[in-house]
Amino acid sequence: MIKRCIWILLFACLAVPASLWTQSPGIEKTNASAVETSTEATDPAPRQAAPAVPVEIVTIGTIDAEFDKLDGICSTWNIGCMSAGDTITRDVGGIRSTLAKHNIGFIGLGLANFGYNFLQAPQNPQVYNNEKPNWSSGIAIWTTYNVPAKKIQIVVGAEWLATNYAGLNGPNAFRFDNAYLHQSLLNGTLSYTIGYAENDTTVYGGYIAGNLATGTLGVNAVIPYALGMTFPPYPAATFNIKYDSKSGLYVIADVARSADPRGIEINNLRDQAGFRLFPHGDGALYMPEIGYKKKSAKDIKEIWFRATGFYNSSHYQDYSSLHDVLAAVKGHNGAASIVLEQQLTQPDKYLPYRGIYWSLTGQYAVPDMNIYHQYYQAALYSIGMWRKRPLDLVILNVNRTQFSRTALNTLEHLPKGAQSGLPTFDDSTNASGTYGYHLRPGMILSGLLAYTKHPTFTPQLKNPFAGQIQVTLYY
């Protein structure tokens, strides 16, 4: 009891400066053991609390104009990117400016985080992130080569990750992160990307305030990833084409090699370096998206609406057929997602991104093929709430997940010897608060506190109250 009180006091002190990107706890790892009689149990939550690369929404070039010419390192991403001015190295020794003269840019990242559940003795094996004390760390670097005359940008990156919980982001790995070509045509109205890329950064923008790790999508917002969408550092062969109108309306058509339907652990074991073009068994993921986006500017408040479809031609387990294991079948998978983010206030005409925002999310996945069936979220967040802290981020997030009754009925009635009779929950609800404290250029201290009701669909576990702290460094 004394030990838990000490942990709670520690997190309470550290959570005052809390998360520009931390991941909600209470995330369920795939309970594939409940369907071990199937040859390929679907992993419903491959994304989870991935220690992916965080991205800041604000461009420090608005404050440090001399760095404007060095920015654009991630201009091909569908979310914001840190500026060269918001890095530890900035332009020490003139390295960045020298490379920029040759149309070369780079950004580096280092991170370390730790999470702890205050309320529950952990299960063995562990089934969700931060159920036990969990840590992860990583280092990544991206380089770009630009051909201004052709409006071409080539992006190549690599990332190293380590964690004591494989469900966090798959096994410890060193992999190349991106290798693709992006070109703009017709004065930016039309563009395409081809090569190895992650769909959640080049197409699907599911991140609160442009924050790649925490995201608009909270603790159980895994439906796009269950449908095979890739994320750092697990790129896939992809091609997409995008039409951008001057009014803010855009349309994207994307096709990519799907991640393994059984989850990121299996995907990593089959393709450890990440270079395989078509690992056996992976089909294609089709991701059409239509949206409307206006970035914040003087007297213009930011708004971003997007509706995304997902169709996967891989062979997913049909849970409705598992009553008779010998007759179990597989089929294609589908889902849809709608997200709306809007800026409510704009107190600073010189830093128009500052203000309060709200976000609504709704997702639906085919219940026969997915354990995570529906997801709904409401979030309220602020960027630069205090004038003297223009880069701090505060997030309040409430979300609810509806599990597939088809899958749960099947798991509860499997024959003896196949883990029958496991108690299940119909839904999961999570509430979290985060704060990201911008210590200095390129250094962020993050923290999160969250409570989750029904953290897993099966088995039935106690509700966790967990915290997480993280240090993020941009080089």
C-alpha cells in the first residue's frame, strides 16, 4: 500500500507537465489464445501504444524565421512536422544550412517512456500495455533529398525500438522506416507517393494536434490498424494519389500491401528487416479518403474533416464460423472511419495555432471479422493555453469501444480444450488527461493519467488506473 501511494504521488508530480505524446494505458493486447484452434487468429489491435515518432503541429519558423528555409523535412506527411528550429542541434556548426544548399534535410528523434498501473496485480501473461511496469525507448532518423525543379522529395529513414512488452510495438527491432518518392504536379493540385511508406502518416491523419503517438484515436482506437494499416517503423509497399482543391477539399486513393492480419508480432517475424515486397499471405489494403482541411492562419480557425474507407483482400478469420473449428472460414475485411477536428478559439493573431480545439471520432468494422467492432471518441485539447507557454499541449479524452458480439459469443462457446467459457465484456470505456511540457527547443517532458473500465474483452480484469511519463528529444 505504501509503495502504491509513493508511485501515485510521483506520477501526480510529473503529470503536471504531462504529454505531448504519451499513449493511453489499459490497451488490450490481442487475446489470440482464446482462438488458438484457428490457424490464423486475427490480431485486433496491432497498433496499440506504439512508441512511434511524434510530430509537433506548430512550426517554430513562425518564431525563428531563420529556420524557415530548413523546414519541409516531412512535407509529404499528412500531419504536421517539427521545424528545424525546434530541435536540440538547430543549426549548430551550420550543418543543416550547408546540407540545405544541396537540397538535403534531416530530423532525428530519441525517446524513453515508462508506464505503471496503480490498481491491479498484473496477469501472467500480460494482456495490455502498462498492466505491468512497462518501458520503451527508440531512436530514429529521416533524411530527404529534394529536386525543386521537379517538385520531387525522396524520403529515407530508419528506426530502432526496444521495449519490455512486445505487445507495445512488436518485438525489439531495427528496421528501415521509409523509402519513398513524392512528387507534386499541376501547382500542387495533384500529387503521388510511391515506395515503402506508413499509411497512417502519408494518408490517414489520426493524431490529436498532429501528435503521431497519442493521436486523435485513444486507447482502443485500433480499427484502422486491425484492417492492416501500417505505422512506424513497419512500412509497406504503397502507392497513393491525391487531389487537393484550393477550397480545402481533397481526395486520396491509396493501395498498399497489408500488414499481417495476425498482428505486428507475426508481421515482424516474417519480415524482420522490412524489405520484403509481398510476404506470403498478405493481401492489399485499399484506403480511399475524402476530406476538407484548412490550417490555422490569421483570422482563419483550423478545421479538418475526413472520411476514410478500408477494404483488405487478405484472409481474415471469420469469427462466426468458429463454432465448428473444422469448418472455420476466412474472408476479406472492411471498415470505415470519420473524424472531425475544429479550432474553437484563436487568442493570438501572431500564433494562430494557439487555442482550444475539439475532436469527434466514429469508427465501424465488420463484426464477423473483427473483435473491435465500433469506436466513439470525444476530445478537448489546447495548444499553447498560456501565452508564455505557446508550445504546451493539454488533452482531455473520453472514448468507448463496442466489442463484436459475434466474436464474443463464439469465444464463449468454443468446445472444451479450446479455452471455452471465458467471461467477456461487451465494451470498454477510457478517460485520460495528458499534458506536454515543452522544456526547451527539441525537448519535451510528457505525462498521462488514465482510468479504463473493462480494459480487455476477455478475460474480465479489474479496471486499471495508470500513468505514463516520457521524454522526447528532437535532434
